[in-house]
Amino acid sequence: MKPTNIFDPNYFHKVVDCQWACPAHTPVPEYIRLISQQRYTEAYMLNWDSNVFPGILGRTCDRPCEPACRRVRTEENPVAICRLKRVAADHKGDIGAYLPKVPVEKNGKRVALLGAGPASLAVARDLLPHGYDVHLFEKDPSGGGMMRSQIPAFRLPIEVLEEEVDRILEMGVVTHFGHEITSMKSMLEEDFDAFFVGTGAPRGRDLTLPGREESTSHISIGIDWLSSVAFGHTDKIEGKVIVMGGGNTAMDCCRTAKRLGAESVSVVVRSAFEVMKASEWEKEDAMSEGIPIINNRPPKEFVHENGKLKGVVFECVKPVRGDDGRLSYVPSGEPDVFMAADHILMAIGQENHCPWIERDIGIEFDKWDCPILEEDTLQSSNPKIFFGGDAALGPENIIWASAHAHKAAISIHLFCQGKDLKAARPPEGVNLVSQKMGMHEWSYDSVHDPALRFRVPHVEREVALKNIKVEVELGFDEALGAKEAQRCLNCDIQTVFTDRLCIECDACVDICPMDSITFTENLKEKVLRERLTAPAGNTEQALYISDELNTGRVMVKDEDVCVHCGLCAERCPTNAWDMQKSVFHIPQLGSYAEQ
Amino acid sequence: MTFVAKPRVHHPKLPVNEIGLTRRDYEGPVSTLCAGCGHDSVSAAIVQACAELSLPPHKFAKISGIGCSSKTPSYFLSKSHGFNSVHGRMPSVATGANLANRDLYCIGVSGDGDTASIGLGQFAHIVRRRINMLYVVDNNGTYGLTKGQFSATNDKGSTSKKGLPNLNEPIDLVSLALQIGASFVARSFSGDKKQLVPLIKAALIHKGFGFIDVISPCVAFNNHQGSTKSYDYIRDHSEPVVVTDYFAAQEEITVDYAPGTSEEVHMPDGSVLCLQKLDEKFDVHDKVHALNYVQTRQAQGEVVTGLLYVDPDASDCHEVLDTVQRPLNELDVDDLCPGNAALEMVNAGFR
């Protein structure tokens, strides 16, 4: 194998599993260390800079970082990264001094943002400090998009939402609320230099089954119903409620229905429990509130009588795992079941829907009705128009919207300045800084903490179910947050090896608790992986290979389960090993100088 | 000195041996020796050997004298018995321990000062007494604890850190052990665990006195240019003569050496040493030949390593003294004072 190029920004970035997995590449270990130091304001700002909505995401993020966390591989449960983000948001001080300054004098370029959801808001935040005149158009009376309309208040209190949405609006966005765009063509005629479409995936899927038409007054589309609850148009639901669907929207619907007075609520899912789209913790929360989740029941027919819904007939199936590992469903042989219902909430997915974009204005769409975009720039085939968030690539979650927004903001900036969108893009980079402070002192808390994941305390169930506005999760307090923060393995403090200093004394091999280091003859990767001190079976994780050493051997470190305890560097007599903090430059408008 | 404890967390696929323990269960606390000390690698090799042999840690007695080397028993097998004794007097204490409880695996760790200077007399006599033990010398050719004076194994002409040459002749412990009757003699290098671990295993299983002279560089005082016990010097001048692989009884033998160069040595417990002779003429069963070989190569500036001599049918001290099979410390009053009738019988034997 060839020696590893540690100056490739991606090499060490991949070692920081959480940051690599995060679409916005939030520097997770760094903000967790700040939390340990009770520097909540700084921890919050580091998040704000990267993902724009720390308070909101600290409650609602889909947390792609957590399954990636190295703790999953070294023991079992990841660090509660998401809820630590909330700790930073809950305990922060005044952040005023840290906010970017918005110039009073504008740069003369006008940008229109369509939709006031997370993607547009994040683009606004990135563009405003650079003097852009930013106009935001939204059909609803206030900003936030799906964060306001689809996430119930018992998961995301309105004050938390408004604090972070308003912070951006107050930076000087010209808002046009209650202004529904019905034609992109007429929008284009207005005097804007660039357009950003962040209108989300606003159409909930429907089912065409016998009886659907006749029962229509008792069937609601999940996201529309949640939205009408959020805006106060709906404040109760009566009788027996069936929620159809297995995603997070279904979980929000059933828990909301339970709080709005439903006599009974059940979730019925066509597929198996393990493959439901809803996050584990959302399923757990719904079930712990006494809501049954019934699986392997595809609906067959809505039963109605005199225009009134009576219930639904479901087929019974069982999952069968095919040779390709995928589940398919075959009839289980049980008779169809009838479940009585007075109201159905349909939460079986959502999709992009832009009937207001004319198809003859230079924006091309693919067969799924998604706009065709340049992947690196998010520019559509009409060079003035950019997309982001769910409107760009279909339904994802908020953190993707932030990531898209940073990308699109750079593109819009370069476009408005007449520069090449690809060639002039700021590059990624990495900086490595030694953390050695003395003979045996490191600037980070290197000691491995064997503690298990701490649970986030919840409010008492009776209290929670009575009022839709009572937030279910209480969040970690400072003490519990500090304990959980200590579980972080500091994966951004890298083990950096300098081959010319090594005397091959084996001290690092002997001390490494995870058997990650081997000195061996250089071989092909496949063979090498089998011959290490501990076989490196996880091919997703890199092998760090040094240049040839004095004896002709090479140092091989399997990055897979290294706990970054620093003992290799601690026991190295020549400083051939050093613990160095990797700081990644993730291109973002204004976060560092673009070329 | 490292203050950070080695965390208990370990590789999720760390193997478990026959008695349900992992290698980590054979470790001790983090070493307080200088970072990079060869002695720590020797300790790690002992840990690995004991774990792979699936021997219960509480069945070990670790005995040492004084010096850097003699501190190391603290850093391995923390769940065993240990005695950090007087300078150069490890052999006496080890003899006592082995006489009292023949069931214990006895590991004596000493250094070149402890064995070749103050303890030379003790060393000679424990070899002669054939105590059933593994005697390891962590040999770095210097007095590290007192900041780098030449020790008795330091080669003539080898220089100190400041560049002054050693004017005295060295004591070669391997030659000495061969000469006075050790039944298992090997030399190895702390930086070569592939060689060292099987040797430790074989010496532990060997019945009789197992001696391993391990060249173990002192990073602080004897790892410079001009030293003949530095990592670089040993790597350049080490001449392995026999490659040893250890296979426990019933274990499948997986090595396949070229015909004519290999040999199997069957140990009393059923385990097998597979030897690959790198020099075809070498004979591990011929003491005089081994002594000659080591000396000749040494005169050419080479350091011969590997298994140099083994007598698998050797006897140990208990056999010579014809002691009972039960450990002496388990004999109670009734065993030791069998009463007047028995005494009469013994006395009658003398009449």
C-alpha cells in the first residue's frame, strides 16, 4: 500500500466519523469539548456557524452523526450528540457580540428566496453579511417552513423556533409573508440577480383505494393536518384515529392526535417494524405514550356508510427476506382485518411539487419531477435559479437544508460577482495543531471514560399528554450534559505519525488498548488487513500507512476503533507519534477567505 | 513517567483463551519506565506468551532483584504472586519459592547489573541447582537507574553517551549459562516479539532452568551511535540461527519449513517446538557446539539470537532432590510428623 497522505483534507475528516456523517460537517468533538468547559455560548456559535439552527436541530435532527459515532463500534451506544447540541443552546449566554455584522450599504445585488424554510433562511444568513439585498417570499404568515408547520410544539417549542428564525430575519431580510408565488415566470420578470428555491416537499402522498372519495371528509393528509394544528386552525380530533404510515410524520401525527383528544390512536404500517422510516427514538416515544404500532398491514379499502367513515380493511402480510437481503411481503394467510376508525391521518410520504414553475423557462426536471441540478453548485439549468433543501433533492431533513444552503450561497455569491461557479469555489482544507503541552500533558481530556450513554429526562407523561405545548424532553441539565460530554472520544485529536523519528521500539504497539498499531512488511491492503495485531475487518475505515522505516517495515494503524487516548504518543520516546487537532475548512461563504 | 492509566476498553474482537481470559487480563498497570524502554516490550511479550498458553495468572510467582528490569514484574500479570527482592538475590528467593510450591510457574526477571555484577555468584548457582523457572535478563549493557555507567555485559569498545569507550571485557551470559549447565538457553531482542514470544512460551513449559538473555535497549542512556546494545545496532548485527515456533499439545502444526532444515522438539507436556535452522550445521542439542558457535560469531561482531540449546528431557531440582509431588507448602503437621512408628522405621533403616 502507498503511504497515507494525511494532508488530504478528507483523510482525517473521515476519522471524525460524526463530522464526516453530518451533511453540514459540524465540528462535533470541538463543540462537545466546549460544553465540557461550560463554554456554552462558544459551543452554540460553532454550531450556529455550521448548521444555523442549533436549538432546533438539538431537538429535531435526524442525527446521521450518532449511528456513525465511534462509540457504536467500541461498545454500543453513541454519544448523545444531538442532545448535547441542545445543552449548548439551552445554556448559552448573550451571543450578540459573536454575530456577523451586516453592512448598511448594500452591494447592489438583489436575491430572491422562495419559501421561508430552513434552506432559504440559511442562505439568507450566509448572504446578508456580504451586503446582498435579500427578499424572502412565503405563503404562510410567518417564517420557519416545515419546522413550524410540521414539527409539533411538544417536540419543538415555538419560542426556540422563533428565536432562531427571527435572529436571521432581524439581520435585514426583506420579508414578504402571506405572499404565495404562483408563477416562476412572472417572478423572473422582477428585478433580481439570482433566485433560490427552497419551497420544500410540500405535497403529502395520498392513497387511491376503494372508498377514498366517499370518506374524504374523514381523511386528512398528515403534513397538512399537522400544519393546521400548528397554525391553530385545528385544535381537536374526535373518536378513533388511525395513522397510516411509518415515518417521523406518522409519529408526530399520532402523538399530536393523542394530545388533541382522540378516543384512541393506532399507527398502522404496511411494512415491518425494523424497516420503518421513523427514527428509533421517535418510535420509542410514541410507544411509551401508549400508542400501538401495528405492522405488516397494507390497507385494502376504506369502509363507509352514508358518507361517514366506518373504518379500514387491512390485508395481513409477512415479511420474507430475499437473497439480496431485502424484505418482500407475502400474504400471511390470516383473514383480512377490519379496524374501526372515525378519522384517518395519512402519513405515507411526501414529494416535491412545483406546479407554479412553468416548464418553459429553462429549468429542466427529471422523471421524478425534481429539478436537474449541478451537484456541486446546486444551480439549475437556468443559471439564475438555484435550489436547496427538500425542493432540490426530495424529502430529507433540516440538517441537509443547512448543508445545501451553504453550497448554494457560495454559488449565488460567485454568480452575482461574475465568477466561475466551480473554478472559483473555495477549496476544502485541513490544519493540524499539536496538542502537547508538556512532558505528559495534553490540551484535551485524553482519558477514556467507560460510562454508558445517559438518558435524557422526560416530563411526566400525564402532564405531557394534557397539553400539546408542553415539551416532552426536559433536556440534559448542566451536570448530566457534562457527564455525557465526557463520553466523547475526541476523534478530531488525531494520531499523527512521523516516520523519520520512529526507532521501532514497539512501545506504541504494547500500550495501545485497542490493538490498532502494527509494524509489518508492506503488503496489499487485503492481505495486510488480515495480518495486523487485530485484524482490520471494517473496510469502511482507513488504514494509516507510513513510509518505509529503517528496518524496511511500515507502520500500519487501523483507524477503526482507536479511542484517541493518546497513549501511543505518551509512550513514544521520540515524538514520532503526536496528538494533533485536525481542523477542517468546510467551504462556507464568509467562514474563511474564498479565492 | 506516564500518569495516564491504560483504559480497560479493548478491541471488540479481542480473542479469549481456553480459560476465558483475554490478553488484557494478563497485563499490569502502566509502566513507569522511560517511554520506549525495551523492558516494556519484554513485559508485553511475557503477557502475550502467558495469555496464549492459557495459564492461570494466579499460578505464577514473579521474582526480581533491583534495577529497571526488576521493576518490570509490576507491569505484567497483576493477578499473580510477586516478590521484589534484594539486589542480585533474586535467585535465592526464586529457589525458595520454587521449593515451597513446585506448582507455581516461576518467572525471575533480572538485569545485566543484577545478574552479571552483584548477582553473578547467585546466578551461577541457581543455574547449577536447575530450578524449574524462566529466568529472563533484560540486558541493556548499562546502569540506567544510575544514569548510564557501563555494566558488566557492555562490550569492550562500545561507547558511553558522551563518547568514551568501555575498556573492560564483557561477560556473555549465554556462554556462561551454557557452560554451567542450563538446560534451555536462548538469546533474543526486545524489538522482535515474533522471536521472543515463542521462546518465552517454550522456556515456561520447559522442565528445568530456562534462560533467556534479552537484549533490551535503554533509550535514555544506551541507544546512541557507538553503543552495541542500541535498537539500530542490534537490528544490523543480530544473527538469528534458529526460528522457533511453539505449538501446544493437540494444536495443529501450521508451519511448513524447507526439508532438511527443520526439526521438531517434543516437550514433556506434549507440546512441540518446531525449529527452522537458518544455519543447517547448527545443532540445538549440542552444548559444546552451541558455545563454540556463539563465541565464533561473536568474534566476528555478530550477535547470535534464537534458541541456542535445549534438553527436553532435563531434570529439575525437585527431581534431583526426590521431593514429594505435592507442593511442600501444602504439607501439614500430620504429613511432616508422621508419628513415632514412622520415626522408628526411618531409624531402623540406619541401623
